[in-house]
Amino acid sequence: MESLSIEPRHLAAGSYRAAVADVPEVLELVADVCQAPMVALKVADEAHAHFAATLGMPMAVDVPKSRSLCDIVAGRNDAMVVDDAPHDPRLADHPLVAGAAHVNFIAAAPLRHDGHIVGALCVFDNGQRSIDADTTRRYLERLARRVDSETGLRHLLENRSPYELAARDDLLATVSHEFRTPLTAIQGYVELLTGIPGALPPAYARQLEAISRNAGRLCRTVDTLLRAAHQHRNEPVGDRRTVDLACLTSALAAKLGSRIEVRRPAGPVPVLADPALLEVAIGHLLSNALGFSGADQPVTVSVVDGVRPTLEIRDHGPGLCADELNMLGTPFFRGAEAQHRETPGMGLGLAVTQRIIRAQGADLSFTSPAGGGLAARVVFG
């Protein structure tokens, strides 16, 4: 058994259970990937193991903690897979095994919070298995880690005010986890579809490949952000190298549409930066400019070479007052126009963008030009 005091472990379990309320949709992915008809997320307290979320379960009877899968994985500090549950002395009298469900296959992976094992992500089957036990275990462990990440994030968001979060050094990691969880689900379903012959008509193969390619690109970007978040006091430095600012900006503008007019030198404009992180930052500035410009209003982009290469992105939208300009880049701040339009977003994009640009040795500033709109100016050192 874990060498942990009882009270902290059960306090962690209570927090986990409170935060997991909105996670049940993840169980659909668990069922599909592990090819199991029954899935449960169980969390233990001092006396019992409770079903916090279930899918396909004919019954959900809480069992004493001492007989629960939560206690078994906590004692092992590892996942477990049992192919013949009726003949396993630990599980033979479990209600799902001995009862009408006739479960014969059980796999469980530990769920963790604040350094404690607080429960288990479980799959149950009562028929012939189409994937082997080792594969099921590997998938389940990976999915349990994703549930832990999602739950930890929800707990953080529910128990901290936005401005408390803004002051924390792990802001970037928190935001990145928020992106990573749905992206993992998208990738999981794409892998599932591509692994089943004839699951989709051939005519949709190109679209599915595009979904997979773009989800993979986003996942790599978020992974880069997560790694960078733990470097140099959480500044997203990444792998800095020589990047052609003009080429990267032009390529991003071409992807985002014809309303972006790029003015650039004929030759390269070299800067020292992580290309993936710089793409995230410039991409957000371009998307933001497009979002606040009318359908007939172009976004103008200027790339200037020199001792301090400069990128300027200007929209022709409503612009901002002086007070709002001073607040730009503050986490969770959204301007009056964004609130009036009910534009989707949490006010985190520019905060992340500003941190990326600063970590690349550049400065980001905003102005409202006399002719209207908003200009974002990035100056590299």
C-alpha cells in the first residue's frame, strides 16, 4: 500500500471527484479505444469506492474500499489487467463479476491528484476481446493520464479567480492543457477510424487525412508550449534558430485568406526565434486582426529588415481607447467591442502571444493609428 497518510489522500480524492463532473464524455473515447462495452471512473473515500462517471454499466453499486479496484491499483501503484475475473480471488465476489453482468475482463489504471492515487479508470467486458490485454492496458494508462490532466485543470480553474491564475507562473501550461485535452480526443478518434478498414467511404479519406494532419500540427505546437512553459521560469523560449520572418509571415497570411496584404523585402529577413512558437504568435495576431476587420476591410502587414527587424500588423476595425490599449496582453482582459460582439474567447490569446514574443527576444506593442483600427508591432532585438 502507498506510504501516504489517509487524510491527505482522501482530501485529494474529494477534490478529484468534485472536478470530474464534466469529464464523462471522455468515457466514450475510452470505450471506443479500448473496445470495451462498459467504462467507469471510480473515486475512493475512506470507506467506499464510488462511481463518479459511468458508460454502458448495467449497475453501479459502490463497494467497500478494501474490495475495490481503486485499492488494488493503489496497492500496486500501477495498472492491472485481469482476463479471467471469476477465477481471481480478489474479484470473484465483485458485484459486476458475480452478478448478472457476468464480467470476465477487467482493466483499471490509477487516477492521481496532488501526488495521491485517488481512484481508477476502469473498463469491463463480458465477451470475447478483440484487442489483447497489453494493448488495452497501454491505451488505458494513456487515457487515465489525460483524465488526470483534464481534472487537474478543472480543479485549478474552479478554485482560482482569473486574476489569481494570471499571476501564476504556470498560466501558459494551464492554457496549453486546455487545448491539449480536446486535441487528444480528436486524434484518438481519427486513429480509431483509420484503423478500421471500410469505416469511412474512400471519398472522405482526404478530409480525414487533413483532420489528422492539422490536429497533429496543433498537438505538436501545444506540446512545444508545454515544454517551454517549464523552461527559464516558464518563459516559452523553445528551440531558437535563424528564421526568415518575411517567409514565415507570408506563408501564414496566405493560409488565412486573401484579405491580408503583405509588404515585404524581396530577400529574407532573418530573426532568431523558435519557428513553431513564432508561428503561433504571428498566427494569433493575424487572426485577431481579421476578426476585428470588416469583410471588405483588408489587413495590412509590413515586414521591414534592418538592425532590428520589424513586423507590423494593422487592421481597420474599431480600434481601442487608451485605457484598453494599456490593458492589452493582460490575461482574461477582453475589450468592450469584443464583449459587445460576444466574440468567443477567454482573453488569453494575446497574453500567450506576448509571452512568446518576449521570450524570443522581441518586443510587442499596440497603437491605435489616427486613421482608425489597431496596429500590433513586433520589434526583434
